[in-house]
Amino acid sequence: MITPHQCFFPILAWAAIACAGAAESTLESDFKNPPVKTRPYVWWHWMGSNFSKEGITKDLEAMKASGIGGATIFNIASAVQESHKPTLNNPWPDQTYRSPKYWEALRHAAAEAQRLGLEIGLHNTVGYSTTGGPWIDEEKNMQNLVSKFITVEGGKHISMDIPRPDPTAYRGYGSQGLTFTFFRDIAVLAVPASGDIDPSKAIDLTQSFKNNHLDWDAPEGSWQIVRLAHAPTGANPHPLPDDLIGKTLEVDKMSRDLNRYHWDQVIEPIKEHLGPYLGKSSSIFSSTAMKPAPRAGRPRFARSSKSARVTIPSPGCSHFKTGSLVTMIYLPVSNGTTAMSSARCIMKMAG
């Protein structure tokens, strides 16, 4: 007589073999035809306004035929070089960044990606380096410390104007020789002109300084008056689309509020123009931000009656709760010789 247990074990063994076979079959099938999420992704450079709907379709069809799973669009210069010299005789001059025809082309790309079973994404900035856009002005730009020094003799009342620090000029990659006039005062200090850097001998004159004018009963001795402020570095995303050259700055990485503002400018128009495709064929935002730490920061001062000290927050990649943004990854980097404030963030939009 066959017992229930004798029936059960052969059935269990058969089920295990069948499951193993199914797993091997799925693995083999996925290896031969990998799902989109496992396929390689590429950068897709839109050079200035040199793109067309026909070209977009051909690019995406070629990606599909090559086994590519998706692409991240970078809006960059028509000629990638430090001079940002535009390519002449552009056949589509009215497809400037975020113009009606630009959005039309981007929506076409999302529709074609959906038709082909691909994913497309957007870099969070114009150019392929840093984080910013034409919505970032001097006040919202990366900031650095600037100063003005004047030596006075004490033992009397000092009543004098303290000139503002000199305007800053950016000389980095893609600079246009622009001079930036924005600045904000942080503190006015007096320190012994002898060069003694003992913080206990520094005097905070900030409350005695108004409208560029200092009134101070100075103790005996020679004093160096220091006017400290913060001003934009002038750093800009690069290489920029031709129509944005000289009009675009990098957002201040040290300000959470300004970074939220930046991401609102990035994501909200995308939601407006690509709404039906978000979380489907269009779901990726990428962000790359790199800056030497000594130049990076929006200085904040902790003042006492004797001294002032700079406090610069640690850099990082904040988690922004904007719309249906669901994931963000932060990867710090170093170039081996200089500490770098860096973030490479990959974000997925929920469906």
C-alpha cells in the first residue's frame, strides 16, 4: 500500500526539479534578451540646438538595435571647447534651450523611447559639469570669502569709510571674463597690525560699521581693520548651449534652500511638459557637482565679543522631496591631491 508520504516526496522532488528548470530557463532567457533595467545606458549629447525629430528617432532606434537600455540627455555647446565658440550655420536656430520647439523635441524623444521600450533621462543642468542653470543669479551662485584690509593708528576715535572688497572675476573653464558685483558683509574685525594672530586679541567691530562707515574708539597701537564679505565665485556649468553662454551660473552647493530652488526649476517644467511620460519612458535625473573645498561654501559666522570664526557646513547631497522624486545616491570623490566637494546623484521618478 502506498502511503500519503510516499506520494508527497516524489511530487516535491518533481516540483523542485521543475522550479530549477524554470529558473535556468529564465536566466538563460534574460541573458539572451536582458531586461531594460539591466542594459547599459549612455550619455546622449544634444549639441546646442543641432537636433531634429528625425534624428532623435534614428538615434533611439540605433540604441535599441544595439542593446542599449536608455540614455541621459545632456544639453551642451554646439562645439565642445573651452572657448564655447558656437558652430555656424545651424539649421535649427529656433530650438534654443527650453524654447517651445525644444520642449516639443523632448516630448517626441520621450514618446519614441516609450514606443521602443527604452528609458531616457535628463542631466540636471545645462552642460555636463556642475549644477546650475540660467535661473541662478550672482546671489545664488557658489560663494567665497573676500576681504579688504586697512591699517590705522589707535589711541583715538576712528571715523572712516571702509571700501568694499574688490569685485570677483571667474577665470575657470568656460569663463567669459565676466566681473561679479554682488557681495554681502559678514563681519568687520580689528587685529593687531603686528601680525599677531591670537584670536583673543581680535576685536569685532561689526556693530560699529554701518553704510560702509566705521566709528570706533581704537585702543593704543597699530591696528589692521578687516572687512570680510562673501561674493560669488562666478563658477558656471559648462560647456553651455550657445544661447546661454555668459548667462548661466552654478548653484551654491552649501545652501539647502538654494538647492531646493534649483531642483524646482529643473523638475517642475519637466513635469509640465513630460507629465504622461514621467516614471515610464522618462524617469532618470542625473547630477554631477564638483568643486575644490576651499572655494566652496556660503560662509556663516559665529560671533563673540572677542572674535569671529568662519563656519562652513560639510558638503553633501541632500534628499529633496520634490514631486515624486524617490531615490538619490551620493558618491563622494577625491582627486588625490585636493579635497573635493562632490556629488554624483542618480534619481528615479516614481510612476
